[in-house]
Amino acid sequence: MWLSNSSIGRKLVMSISGLFLILFLTFHMAMNAVAVISEEGYNAVCEFLGANWYALVGTMVLAFGFAVHIVYAFFLTAQNRRARGNQSYAVTDRPKSVEWASQNMLVLGLIVLCGLLLHFSQFWYNMQFNEIAKVRPEVDPSDGVALIKETFSHPAFVVIYLVWFGAIWFHLTHGFWSALQTIGWNNKIWFERWKMIGKIWATVVCLAFALVTIIFFFKYGLCGA
């Protein structure tokens, strides 16, 4: 019960769920990169995942991870505001380079959540859920490339997604080292190393997402191929 009732337990749950979601983002980034290299390969991955039992189990685990992370984020935000104001994470020796992200984690988190809901409505709803419930029989749930083309041929969606990726970057650059600090990896030497590793990793992941968006926009939006 200490995990749900104590401040330390809440931070630990928040950190572990965040690290779990980091692994998912890395996998999702690698999967999206396939669409740039080979559109046929990306659709093959989509068909392999689809509504198969292992993909459904993974989706439920992922949904649980998101739910836990979001719920505990609001718990910690309310707790920290009562204790110290508008800071979202109680950490020590906060580096100046992430001060803005540290003070605005709730806002960044809300932007990430809104972008996630949009992403689910455009992709998961038309793919895995569509394969199960047949809500859009005119859409091939295994043709992920067609959905990417349709989405990123519109400049408005390109801008929205790029803003979303920017919010994810800020959220991750602070959240990564904060999570590792919470679980105890906070000695001075490795703390600085983890900060740099987190920044590099977050940049690679978010830049890869952004490149997929931009490449498909220039290829199918501007050029209309």
C-alpha cells in the first residue's frame, strides 16, 4: 500500500511507468522509421501486429502504463503544488538547462496527452480497433502507409504533430533523468551522464518522428505524389 499512499511510492510508480513508456516510444520510433525506408515493409509490420493476440496484450499493457503515468502525474502535481507551488517534480540539484521543463511538466504533459488522443483517433482507431470492430470497412487496417499519407498531406496536422513532438522532447529531457534520480541513480558522476544520455536519446527519438512527418508532407503533401 505504500506505493499508492506515500509520496516516495507515487514518485517511484511515476518513474517506472515513465521508463516503460520510454521503451515503447523507442520501439514506435523504430517502427515509423521503416515507413521512410520501405513503405511495403512498414505495412508488413502493421499486418504482423494488427489485432493478433500478442498485439492486443501489448496494447492493454501500454494503455495501463499510460493510465498509471497520467493518474500519478496529477497526484504528484496536486501534492507538489500544495507543498511548494507550481513545480511538478520534487527533485534536488535541478540543472538550469531543464528549469523551464521542470516548472511546466503539467502543461507539457497535457499537450502530450492531447496529441496522443489525436494520434489514437487517426491511427489506432483506423487500424487495430478497426480490424476488431469493423467501424470503417472502407479503410484497410493493415495499410498504415495510406493513413500516414492522408494525415501528413495536410499542413495543419503537420504543424500539430511537430508541436506535439516538441512537447514530448521537453517532457522526456526532464522526465528521463528525474525518473533515474527517483530510483536512486543520482550520484554526481552518473547524474550528469544520464542527463546527457537522456537529451541525446530524446533528440534522436523526436527528430526521427519529426522527419517521418516532414518527409511524408514534402512527398505527398507539397508534391502531391
